[in-house]
Amino acid sequence: MDSGTRIKVLGRLARSNSPAADEAIARASEQAIASLAEGHEYEALEFSLEVLLTVGFRSSKEAVSAIDSFIRSVEVRHLGHPGGHGALVEALSRYRSAHRLLSKGIEVLTALRYLQTPAVVDSLLWASTHDEESVRKASTSALGSLAKYNISVYFGDGTDSGRGIGAMPQLLVIETLEKKGAAELRTYLPGVLTLLEGLLSPSMESARWSSTAVTLSRAAAPADKDVIKVRQRSILLLEKLYSLVETKSQKLSIIRAMSAAARSEGRADIDKAYAEMISANAQEVLAFFAHIAKDADLQIIQKLEHDSYWIRFHSPSEDVSASALEVKAVIDANEEYAIYKTLVGFEGVFGDWSKSKREESFALASQESRIKEARFIASRISDEGFDVWRRRILTFAKTESNDLATFPVFYEFLVEVASSYPEFALDLLIKNSDQLSRFLIPLLRGLWDGDKREELLPVIRERVQHAQPDQTSFLYSCAKLFLSTKHVDVELLCQLLDKAIELKDAFVVRQVASVAIARSADDEFHEQLKALFLKTLRYLTELGDANWVREIWFRKEAKEIVAVLSPEERREILMNLRFLPQIGYEAEDVLAVIAEHEPGDVVEFLCARLYEPDEGTATIEEKKRSEYEELPFQFHSLQDPLSSDPVKVVQMVLDRYRKDSSLFEFRGAKLLQIIFPKFSEAFQGALVRLVREGGDAELNFVASVLRAYSGESFIQPVAKELIKRVSPGGELANKVEIALQSTGVVSGEYGMADAYEKKRLEILDWLQDPDELIRSFAAKFIPVLEARRDSERQLADESIALRKFEYGEK
């Protein structure tokens, strides 16, 4: 009995309470648990997990304990793949790995979450800190589903045996978390916050499946005593967590979770008890915000202001509004924050909160007004003193954000500072460049375009000369500076490039390449910048790095400079682009410019990716943990220039086929399919000519090309030409038949049957063809299509009947 059938049998037995069923299930569970404890064969472990997923609820305590031990130990085991050898084992190990088993184990834990809630919480919290992203995502999702209220679980499914258990799972979750010590709470903070946000969810959902549909339901969380307790205890635990953590990002994440307690379902028909529950929670949260706002970090104050404003905005309660205004009063008393909010406040709230909501538009001040105010603030820096502003600037620069687009006003402020107080700006660069590493560009720009360039240059050159591998942010800033300055210093760019090459810093090299392209329209330095770009390109090729194309593809200068390169120089670009893991739209735009001049070179480049993958490419992408994809699913801008000469393209792909015909449908045929997604007359003509004039190799080539088109009706004229040349019933005739039978994506239960019926109707016309070979082929092929159509209809009917049986429907 195969494993799939065994699982189905166990699933049936699990619904029975007979002694024989109990014995069989107990035996299967024991075997699965024993396998998970010491097993090393991947398939056996995967099957054991599937067994516990199916029958684990019959002995949930033992099953959860076994899964917990398994997920904590499986990574140190050497997993075997019986029947595999050499490269096959290596390939299997990559996809059928311990991480995949970990995710499967998490799936089993999720299925048992309401039976052994505390133990499942502990296991999932451990997995939520795993190094592997897929495992973290699976565990985080499982934690969320455990903590959130489910309508069917809470109220039951309406049957005698399906009575609800209320908020019992949520009470167990919060009780489990409350028992944990400070060290554990800090260690598992992301998972703990996922649980608490779920416990504080204002709504509950459920999904009900039938044989034909899934019904999603949503309702407000009930305001009963247990739910109220869970929410109150969750808020108290969040307040405790805030005092336990130390980093700014952790505190911000806790504030975000607390704000969930003040969020309402947003439906018009919510009852009074629910509104009172949300209002009480919101007031408690806002009281805590007012308490911590007195001496919090400026970025945290900004978050408190932002969340307090929106809690007030969305709440109809006057008490909540009054609590939010108390938070605002505390924040407004902080004069330092008022300056921070103008210069950095990407989430800061401006305007009068006391106004009516109808009068109060979206309360974030416009960037233009903030920049105007920032310039005014900059003009008065000398009044307060440079020491005061050094401290402020360094404090504001500590704001955490992964997106530098967060700081447009602060950037403009620093440019203004550098322009108005160059000595101060130069001193900041010399003494505080490390603390200001993310904000060097505006200071450099203001100084470069001002009167202090001659004083700035020695500072830059000295820093560049003595830069160490861990100090390249200054090099990057100096290079990027020239994207926006009035003048470009090619000599300095060359010095930056030489240093970046010495330090093997591809990031800085790519930035120099971007500047060389962006400023290439400057007639005075055009040739020098072109030479600089080519130098960066050659070095990046040595490093196996082609990511420069992702940083400059949107610039019109990129297409312009590629267009004026010589054919040999464009081939250097193609050589570099071999190192791209995928051909995205960025690279495609550059390739399209090359294809307008040398389409054959681009076709050869694409063939090389298919037939001659560079070993260095595979190594680099393995290090980056990304998949190598020879071709995209379809072209967007490259299709037109490549399809302009179908005879040449077909001949080049045919040459590759003659050398290596293996896997051609997924290589050369796929390439032709994305270059010619619809049969143009010229492409069809090129294939027909091969059929009429070629030998066996050409006929097999064309037949294989047709198979790449998923049986589209437009391949039929070429298929007819093939039928005229091939022997009836031979291997080549079978290839043509398979190409015509193929289907693309279908939909609906009878999608395949309908697709075969459509093909049958199309082939009926072939019975009237003047060529005897075509008529004979059609006479034999139509019954095949009819048989497949009828078979697919029968399979669909059986599938529908089986689903109805499984869901107890008539």
C-alpha cells in the first residue's frame, strides 16, 4: 500500500471509535513517533509527520511532545534519500531538506493547537527565532492563527458535537506568556508580540468549506468577560514588556502592538458592550502613552503622537478623545520634539486636534511647508550655538529607518546648513562622519556647490586614500554626491573607483558606474565618463556582479550611453549580464537597446544562458541564496527588436539544437516562444521553410518548437506542413499529435474536457482538407480527442461526487 493510500485509510479510521480502529491508530502513532525520534530518511520522516497530522489528535499530548523534540533536533541529522545518487542526492537535499520538515512539523502543531495550547505555544515561539526565513514565517503564521479568535471554535459549528469552547485558547495563551521570565520574553519578543496582537484583534473570522465553495465569515470579537480579561491582561503584559526591552526598534514594535488594543472592528452595527470594551482599552493604552512620552526618545515620541492621533480620529468616544489630548499636551510641552518633528517627523502630526473631524483634513504637514520651516530653522542655528546644533543633528541622525526616503526634509535642512555655515558643516564631516554616515551626501553637496570646495577636496582625498574595508560609506557618499552637483570631478571619481577596487567593494564600484552613466550627457566629460563606466563594468565582471543594471535602468542616459558604444563594448555588457540571476525588466530595457543594433548578439547571449551557464554564476547565486533563472516567463521590451529577423533567430537556435537537442522544449523552444509569443507570418514562414526543405533534424526541431506553445490554434498551419512530411504513426507524428493535444491553463471542473472538445471542433475542419495525409491524420486524431474529452468529464464527475461525499452532501 502506497503512503498516500495509507494516510487516507488512517483518516477514515480516525473517525471511528471501534477497538480495531483504536488499535490501528495507536500502532501508527507509535511508529510515527519512534521514527521522528531517531529516523534519518527524509521520506520516512515526512510520512511520519503526515501520520500525526492525520491522527495526532487521538493522542495529542504525545504527538506534540514528539514534534517539539523533532523540530529541535532534525537539523543535526544527516538526512538520507534512498535511491538517489550523486547529483540527484544533492538536488534532492536542496529542496527536501530539514527546513522543509521543520515547516511540516509546524503544520502539525498548528493542527493540534487547541488541544495542547501551552506546549504548542512554546514550540512555535522557539521556531519563531529560527535562522531560516521559511521556518520563521511558518511559525509566525501559526502563532497568529493560534491567538486570533475563530468563530467556529468560539461558538461551535452548530452541531451537537461541535459546541464552542469560547475564549479558552486565548486564556491559555496569555496564561502561558505570563508565566515566562524576562529573559524568555526578550528572546522570543517577535513571536510574543504576534501572539499579543492576535489576542487584541478586534474581530473574529472563520472559513467553512463545501464541495464547491469556501465561505469566509467575519464578526466583531464578543465583549464577554473572558475576552475582556484576555485583552486587559494582554495590555498589562505589553506594558511590562516595554520596561524589559532596551532597543528603540523593540519599543516601537511594542507600541505598535498596544495600538491594536484601541482598534475597532469598524462596523456600524457593533453593540454597546463591544464599544465600551474598545473604549476602555484605548483609554488604558493612551494613559500609558502619556506616561512614557514624558522622557522617551524623540522617534518614540513621534510614534506615540501618530498613534494617539489616529486612535482619537477613529474613536467616537469622548473619553478616548480626552485621553488622546492628554498625550498631545505632554508631547507639545517638549520643545525639542517640535524641532525634530519638523526636520525628521515622517510620522509627526501637525494641526489642531481639537477641531471637528470634518474640519480636520489629513493632519500630516506637507513636505513643502516643512522644508520652508526647515530653512528658517537653519537660518537661526548661530543664535543657539553650533554645539547645541551638533548635538541635535547627531541625535536626529540616530532615527531608525531602512528607507532614506524617510528623511527628505532633513536632507534639505543639512544642505542648507552646509551652504549657510560651511565651516560648521566641514567640521561635522571631519569629526562626526561616522555618526552621520547616512547623511553625508547633503553635507557634501552643500559644501561642493558652495565656496568651500577647495577646502573640502583635500578632506575627501585624504579620507579616500586611507579608507579601510569597514569605512566605505564615505566612499559611497562621495560618489553619489555627483548625481546632483552642478559640476562633476572625473579625477576624483577615478580615485574613488581605484580605492573601491583595491577594497573589493562592489557597492561603491556600482555607484561610480551609476554616476558615470547619469552624467554622461555632459559633453565636456562624455568620453572620460564613458571610459570610466567601461572600467567599472570590466571590474564588476571580474567580481561576477551585474547589479549595476538595477540601479541605473530607469535613467534615459543609460540607454543613450549603451546606444553609442561600439559593438565590442556592447558585448562587454552582455558578458557582464551573464551574472544576473534573473533577467528582470531592468536588464531587459538595456538588452533591448543592444538588440536594436546587434540582435544576433543578444540571441547568442540568451542561448549562452540556456546552454552554457557560467559556473561562477551558479556559485555566486548559491552564496546569495537566490534561484538562477535562465529566461523570464515573457519579454516586455525585448520581444520587438529580437523578432525583427525571425529567419536569423530560428537559424541560431537551430544551430544550438544540432549541437545539443536535450531538454530542447525547455531551452531553445522556450526562447523562441517568448520571442514569438504569437506566430507572425514571418516566423511561421521560417518554420514552414524548414519543414519543406529540411531533413529529419529540422522536422524534429520544428515539432519540438510547436510543443512549447501549449496547443494554441495558431500552430495548426505549421503542424499541417509537418504532417505532410512525416510517416503516419511514427515518432515524429506522435510529437505533432502531442503538440496539438497540449493545453494551457484551464479553469473550472470541466476545463480540460472543454479544452479537448474545442480542439476536436477545430480538427473537424481538417477532414475537408484537400491533402489526403491531413484528412487521414484528422480521422485518427479526432477519436483520440473524443476519448480524452470523455475521460476528463468522467474524472470531473467522480471528483465532484467524492467531494460531496467527503462533505456529507447529497
